[in-house]
Amino acid sequence: MSHDSYIQLKSVSKKYSRGGEDLIVLDQLDLNIPDGDYAALMGPSGSGKTTILNLVGGLDVPDSGVVTVAETEVSSIPTRQLPAWRARHVGFVFQSFNLLPVLTAHENVMLPLQLTPLSAADRKKQADFALEIVGLSDRAGHRPSQLSGGQEQRVAIARAIATDPDVIIADEPTGDLDRNSADEILELLNRLNEELGKTILMVTHDPAAASNARRILKLDKGHLVSDEINRQASGQTQGEA
């Protein structure tokens, strides 16, 4: 693996069976995401975008090829060790938030920290800090039903970063939000990338969301058909530096 590729897919293929027929989702795909990159995956439904996220996060395994994250071949990690590995390396942000309704914001953020060797006091500190980063310290005791959609997604992002993972994988993180709330989430992802150095791999159908990323990767029928530097986002980053 090249020294600057934090995420690497090499000759990765994946197919699913549907109605007795094989559906090829990824076909000998090669993909490199350097440490600290912010990449948006775009393409029509069925092009393999979410499958890539699932492979990177260890939620699925390729039929052939190799998926490497942080110099570790993901499919070689024993199943019983995967939750702890994810807690250390990967934070997940989903379109539907996936918060537990009976828990407060703080308790939701604490969940992945249960998989770490941290003391109870340190877990609380980490959760407090994650909520502070997303600007929701004053909502720590609120349950999801007491929060707006944008606030729920910010809690979900706090949960994703609570263990200080290297990678954030986001599947349509603004898909269920109004424009204003979506813009707030995108600004937060920008900060996580630029200020905290998080590597972000985001699936989106929204060109406005993709325009925040440094790279825009377009998939079609399991192939990478375009890999472009987003000069607008890169220019903003350079201008602010």
C-alpha cells in the first residue's frame, strides 16, 4: 500500500444474488483515499456507493480483491474483534440518524465508547467533548424526540467521533434534512476534516453536498468513471490556511 493511502480498495469485486440472478455491484474496483482526504462518492442507485462504505467499515466483505484501512486488511479481522476495530478506526453517520429513542443525546454518544478500554470517567469526558464539538452541550440531556432533525444528525456525528476514529464514513448524511440544516451538517463535516484531520468518505446524491468535498468520485455499474479534484473546495481550504 502506498504510504499516503489510508483507505485502499484493490481489484475489489462484489456481487449479490437477486431473484436467482447475480447482480454485479463492484467490478475489479481500484480506489485510493489518502489520509486526511474528503471524498464524495456519487452515481446512480446500484452503482456500488454504499457497498464501498460497507466494505471500508467492515460491515461486508468483498468476493475478491483487498480492502485495506490503516494498513490493515479489513476482511482479515476476526469477527469478534471487528466492533473494537471499528470503534478505534471508523465512525459511521447515516441518513436516518439511527439514534436510540429511549436514550439521551449524551447516552447515545456514549454507546461506541463502551467498546473501548477507557474508564467510565474518561468515557464521559470523551462524550462531553464530542457534543461540544458539534455545538450541542446544552442538549446533552434531551432525547431524540426533543431535537430537530439537524440536531439529531449532529448527535449522530458526535457519536461517530466520540472514539476519535481516523475515518468518518457518511451515507447520505443530509438526505433527510432541509437545506439550512443540511448546510450546517456540511459545515460541521468541513471542520472535522480541516481542523481535526478526519478522513471523510461520503456518499451523496446532492451536488451541493458533494461540492464541499475535496474530491468527487463518480461510479457507474461498479466502475470508477471519474475522479476529480474539487478545485472550489480545495481553493477554499488553501485560502483559509
